[in-house]
Amino acid sequence: MRNLLLLPLLVLTTLAYGQKKGKKIPAPPTPQKALTHNVYDGWKSITYRNLTNNSEWAVYTANPQEGDGAAVFYGLKKSKIDSVHRAADIQLGFDSDIAVFKIKPQLAAVRDAKKKKKKREDMPKDSLGIYTFATGQVTKIPKVNSFQLPEKAGGFLAYQLESPAAKRDTTARKGRKPAKKESEENGYQVVLKNLKTGSQTSYGFVTAYEFSKNGKRFAYITTGNDSTVKTPAVYVVDLANGSSQKVYEGKGKTKKLTFDETGDQLAFVTDPDTNAKSLVHYYKLYYWKSGESLARKVADESNQPGKKGWLVSGDAPLAFAKNGSKLFFGTAPKPAIADTTLLPDEVVSVEVWGPKDPALQPQQKVTAERDKRRSYTAVFTPADGKLVQLATLEMDQIMPVADGNPDYTVGLSDNKFSHEHWDWNSRNDAYVVSLKDGSKKLIGEGIRGNIRISPEGKYAYWFSLSDTAWYAYSFANAKTVQLTKDRKFADEDDDHPDFPRGYGSTGWTKGDEVFYLYDKYDVWTVNPTNSSSLTRITKGREEKKTYRFINLDREDRGVVDLSKPQLVHLFNHTTKGSGYAQWSNNTMTVLHQGDFAASPMVTKAKNTDEILFTKTTFRDYPDLLATDLTFKTIRKISNLGEQTKPYRWGTVEMVSWVNGDGVPLQGLLYKPDDFDTTKKYPMITYFYEKESDKHSQLRYPCSNGQCP
């Protein structure tokens, strides 16, 4: 469904506005065209944006709602602009030297192939693109399935090729075993490329591959190539010297390659059964550590920590604690197998509904496949080889605490409340769960609210919907403190027949010492052990401004680092304008504000103070802007707003009044560019919640859910 922008009409939020007579407004100085669907379907919007770690390059995509787009490479230091058509899935090199991306086939070619109902292997394929910032050179590699870069290191790239559809071998002699062919099941060729030297190594029939985050090692799973590698195996490559080590060999299906943070530990699961029609898969969990010749099996159906008869899950994610001390995996009950000796007409098909069902029958049908893959978190400790079951059928949610480093975690159970289908707000019993023995201790019963964990794992905290208050539970002393008692921390304007939501929080200081939370306007701080320490640090209520901290570090896990100035987004409830400010030394300094809608989504370079942001008005497109954290020099680096200039748009006015209950209200009056006060026009009155806050926002027509 298209969301139409009704510019030719008068649109009024919460108010019916009568026409006034007066002088005719002169037409715009230049002729403008009428806006139609076929126009804005081709308009481009920015769907991706990022900065290289050294901030020398900004990269963004300009993609239409329907059609082929492009990636734009903008040199912030050298004022150079380049682009690559149909680039998508962009990743920037850690060393700020390259951008790697897929180059999608032309949309017209894909649509034509679909119309002709071509098979998957005959469909147009993605290519790989490598853009070198220093030279502007683009290297293209055809028919690429996927690619990877190390997350926190440069120097290497891996990509998987998809071979063209294999032709039938008419020369094969009768009785000779046909040569192994690349396929999704057998795997495809993977190329490991050294970006510094240009050398590369190819590995055949690879089904999965993975870099360690720090770029120290590379692992891959191969099904064998019938010559040098005759058996499926897992290999680990030391990227420093290029040496390769086979850490596992065995028939079957292997997957879920997972390194720890240092790249010195690896885990995976494997099912030795080669029968593709098997209904039950007996996965084994394997663990390898640097210095060991082979990975060792640490869990299987006969040695797993779950209930008797449970199995190691092949669907559960594998994850190491950040310090490498633990490996989290999953177990699951053995699936029930249908009786294949019965004929279809001998199988009774009936639905039995009951008042205690944890999920309604229609929901069970929708989630049936997902439920078959459901797993329950367990943990393996490499130091002592201990296996501990954490999640159970009754407590199936396990929340990681401080990246899995502590010897405890949090478990949630809605078992007692899951039948309350009429209640929109789920309730949970929360527990502290020991990673040493799986024992649990109650945190709270029937909690209505999303429980979160402080960055260093000292507290569990939540906003309780039922009493509109913040709570914090200390893991050290097993005590819960109600941090707020004033209802102002719940949505003051909420008029739904339900509990009002909280305004949220911005995070914690280092050491989990101070918690930062919000009311409608202001930022507050509180010591989680002492509710009387609750302090308002901004003066937004008096100014009718809302202040919100902006998280610029994607890896800080919600830590407010007071040693650095904090970037703050502000919104003026009176003018409906917004902007940015800086919080430093208990002082708020406005950096950039005005009658525009400044986006709270700000992108910062990892190693510098350069940022990207957008702002808009009702008439102005949110083009990409570059500056630093002082906002002293701002330059526009995209120019997509030009595509709207030839078309009639309109104006917006703020209208204020007092309703019959004496409540002051505000609405928006939209008029076309060529509005004539001597004429009568049709008018649409729309009233729903708080549209007037959008006074400074661009009302951009869009389809397919793609809007700027």
C-alpha cells in the first residue's frame, strides 16, 4: 500500500480550520510540476551511511524505491566523489583502506528471469566489488555468494564463489563415478585474499567459513574434494604465517563455526549422519584450543547437561564469553517422530483447545517450525570440562550478563502467565542462575517490564509498567531497590487503556556506579543502591525542551563515559525545532539548533570526532551532512534534495487552541504552494495522537515502506 502525500489538499491535525478571505498568494517564481506516483517511485533515499575509521571517507547508498541505486564514496579530506552502481551490503575495511560490497544484478534482469521461472542456478548472480580509497580503483569479481572481513583487523578478505550451472558430462564412461560438483550441499570455492601482498589461496567445496574478530585466524568447513581432501574436515589457518591445521575430520554435516575474542579457541557442531532423510540429528559439540592438534568432543547425546534423552542442538547459536572462560551452546528435547507405519487416513487430526494452553492453536501453527528448532541454553567451561544446563522447559529465556564473563546469568520464565492471552503486557519471573551448577535464586515474581543488565553485570534493572517505577536488583547483595516513585517517569501524555510506558534510559557510568534515566523532558541520575540520590541534571521541563543523550560508540554497551563530552539531542516543544548540544562538566552547551528536525541518529568515525547527521524541514530533504563534534563547520555531502525541487510541495503552519476541557492543543495546517485565499478547497481533518511534533519533518511520499 502506498502512503500518499496529499499536498493538493488541506490537511489539519486535530482541528477543522475554516477558510479565510484575503489577498491571493502569488505563485512560486518558477513553474513547478504536479507530483505523481510514477515520479517519486524513482526518487532516491539514503539507505546506508558510514565513515571510515580514520574519517577520511564517507560512504552512503542512494537507492530508489524501485530500481537500481548506487554507493557513493565521498572524500572528506580530498573532496573527491566516486560511485559504484548497484552496490549493496557494504563493509568498510578496519584499516580505512577499502570498501567491500556486493554488486547486485540489474533489477530488470532479475525480474525478467523470475518471469521466465528460471532455476536458482540460472538466475543473475551477485558480483563482489572492492573499492580502494587511495586509487579509486574498483575490482570486480563475478558470481560471488558471500564475503567476510575481520571485524577488528585489516589485511584480509574472504569470499565464496558460486560456479555457473554445471553442464551434463556426456563423456563420462558408464560405471564411472561422476565428478563431485559444487552445490549448496557440497559447498563452493572460497578465496582467502591477503590485501597487503595480493596473494590468495583457494579452498574447495566450503560450506562455511569464519574470521576471528581480531584477524588472527581463519577457519573453514569443507566437504572434501575427492583428491587431496577425501573426507569432510574443519581447518584453521594462521593468518600471520599462512599455515593450515586440520582440527577435525569426519563424515556428516558440520556448522556453526565460532571463534572466541582472541581467535585462540574455536567451537562447532557436527552431525555424523550422512542420511539426508534422517528425522533425528545427533549433533556433537566440538571444542579446539590453540596448541591442540585436534578438536575434542565435549558434548553429545550421551554426555549433555539437559534432561535425560535431550540432544545437543544443531540450531542454537554458539558463543564464547568475552574473556574466553565459557562456551554457551544449546540443548533440546529429542523430537517426537510420527508413526510412519500408519496410512494418512489412519491418522487422527484434531485440535484440542484448553484454557491453560501456553499458546493459542492458531499461534502454534504459525510458530510450529520455529518451535521445532527451539533450544535451551547450556554452558561448557573449558578450564574444567564442566557442562551445566541453564535454561529449562519452565525457564526458557537466558540473558547474557556482561558478555558472559561472570559466573551467573539471568533467567526469565513466563510459565505461570503464558496462558494469559488477553494481557498485552507479558509477565515474567526473573532468576539469578549460577553458571557453576545451574541453581537459581528468585529476583522478582510477575515482573511487567523489560529486564536489562548493567554493562558490567552488577545490576538487573527494569521499568515496571504496573507501578510506573524503575527498579534495580543488586547481584552482590541480592536486594532490589525502587529507584523512582514519581509517575513522571512514565509517559505523561499516554491515553491508551493500558499501562503507560517509561521514557527509557541512556546507560550507566563506568563501574555501574550511576544510572541515567529519562522523564518527558530531562535526564536524571541515580545511584542504584540509594533511591534518595535521584537527581535531575538538565532543566528541560522549565524550557519545554526534551534532552536525550546520543550513543556514538557502537561498542560501549551503554556506558556513559563522563571523561568525554556527551553529545545530546534536543527538541523544543514550543517551536517544534530541534538540534544538538554538548553535556560536559555538568553544563549543557547548545551546538546547533533551529526550526528543523535534527535526527538523533548520528554516525561517528571510530578514531576521530568526525560525524554524519541529517536534518530536515517540511520542504527540505534530509541530505547527509558532515561535521565534527563542535558543529562549527557543516557541509552537505549528498544532494538528493534536488530531486524534489521541480515539484509543487506546500507549506505547513502551527495552529493552537484550547479544547472544551480547557486543554491547550496544537495542530498542523498544510496548504499547497499555489494556495488562493479567495477560493474554497476540499479539506481533510485527521486527528490521532501527537502529529504536531512533526511540524519540521519532511512529509515524503513513499511506497514499499522505503522512506528517507
